[in-house]
Amino acid sequence: MTDEYHENAANSAWNGDSIQLMIANEARDQQVALYNYALGGTDEEIGDIIVNHESPAADMGDVLTEAVVIRNTENGRTVYEIKLPKATLGLAELKGGVRFGLGMAINDGDKDTPGQKGWGGLGAHAIVFGKTPSETALVTLATSNDIEPGKEYYTANPTPGDITLDGELDDWTGVPVLSDQGFQFLREASVQANSSFSSLTVVAHGVVLTIKLQQFKLLTMLTMFTWLCGDL
């Protein structure tokens, strides 16, 4: 992700620049696990990587998640490389049709406003303002999709060797980690922001959606969520 300033002076798993992940069951009515990842310190003095299993999945045994977080202060880019074995997701197998809930809160702080002063992500309100599994996004493992023509099929191949968590991402195979995600605006859709830019109204196919905007300075978010599938 790109952020003009890295702020985690509290060296916290969540109260500053960080990523929090919630895993929920298929019905999204029960939390399975909650994991937090961060890089302590600030741009002036980068600290240690923080991996916090706030609420691990049941029956994980000695299996743990792993993460490397690297900050480039010159271009303002932070890379989070996270490995989540299937046991940490509460899953027995990874195959087409398997479903689970995923919530991701990308927390942001700044030099003048330290701490968790803003957030974005995927189903972020599953994590902020209390823990609410119903706010997670439903993830379905499949062999194809209908996002757009030419992007119907993606392949998750077993890794040919060990993956080293070093933030370089060059030992991941299959679909490029950094790639076009294929998000599109619907046709016949209109977007209107109010005068204070505190909310955004989207009208598409007769459906009106009003989104409350968070007030934070995160410039660009490129979120990478990957898990190890070498033991399929």
C-alpha cells in the first residue's frame, strides 16, 4: 500500500498503521479467528514487525500465521506479505466451493494524528466498532469467475519450493501478485458526493447506496491477501 507517512509510534498491533484480519464461518454469524499485523515505529525510526494472534482459530495446533512488513520511506510504499495456512482459517481443505467470511481493516495514522484515526479495507466494520462477523465479505473458493471477459480463469498452483517471507514476492508463482483486480463501474451508474465530502451516493440500476467516508489521508491502497496452498 502507499501511504505518505508511516505511523505506529505505539508499536501496536492495531493502534496505528496496521492490518487486521477477521475470519468468519460460512454463515458469517461466528468469528473463527482474528489476526493483526503491523510494523512498529515511524518513518523517522522504523521498529519491529508485529504479528499478533488476538484470537486464533480452534484446532490450529502449532500452526501459526507468518508475516513480513517492509516500509520504503523513499516512495512511501509498505508491503505486507502474509502467509495463512488453511488451519489458521479454520478450514480442513482448500477446494472449489469452500466458503468463509473475510474482514480486513487497514488502519491508518499520521504524524499529526497518531493511532487508529482512519481505516479502509474489505468488510472493515467487521473489526472496528466492535467485532461483527456479519460484516465480513463472503469468500468462495472457485476455479473460475465472471468478473470480466478474459479473466474468467485463475490458477492456484502448489508452490514449487519454500516461500521466504521477505517482502520481495518473487517466489510466489501463478497469477501475478500485483495485477489488475478487474473492478468495474456498473453501466448506467451515477456517483455524487455531498458538499462536505463526508458521504458518497451511488445510483445503479435503480439501487441507491450511500457510503459514509472516513476522514484519513491514505493516498492509495493496494491490498494483497494470500495464503499458502502448497499442501492441497
